Amino acid sequence: MDGILDKEEYLSYKAEYEKQDQDIREKISQAEKEKDNFEEAEENYENWIEKFVRYGTLAEVTREIVTELIDKIIVNGDKSIDIVFKYQSPYLYGEKEEKGISEAGCTESF
């Protein structure tokens, strides 16, 4: 009987397709979460840019500026300084993941 599946073959194919369907739904869900995270990061970054532009050219750094824009300042053993800003470009997300960087903010070294 060519072209006709017996019950065992049917159940096997059905299980395989259900597994593929579930895998695809999980990938879609993960992609939607990543999209939402990216949109949130992009919005935060735009807010940060607005704050940064609001201060324009600075003659001095005030406490208000530091608390609004900087997450932390790290003084290293070699007396170099790392400044971790509160926000980062959402466009660096994939690049940071590739490097294994989990820091929430953008870091500049001096």
C-alpha cells in the first residue's frame, strides 16, 4: 500500500512535527523577548542622549551630572580610571554578548 501511513508511522511523524512546532514557538518567543529588550534599551539610550545633550559643553562636572550619567568610577591599581556610564548604545548589545560582557553600562577607560 504505497502512499499510506500506518498508525505507528503517523504517530512518529506527528511527534516529530509537534517537536519542531514547539521548537519554533520557543525561538519566536525568545526573539520577541530580545526585540522588547532592544526597544527598551534603545529608549533608555535616547533618554540618556537627551540628558547628555542638555548639559552641552561642560566647564566643570557637578554632582548632579555625575549622579545622572555615571553608574560608577573605578580606580585601578595602575592608577588608570574606568568610568561606567548608566546607559549604553543598544546597537552594541550583540557585540557585548560576543565578548561575554555583562556590564549594564558603557565603560570608558582613562
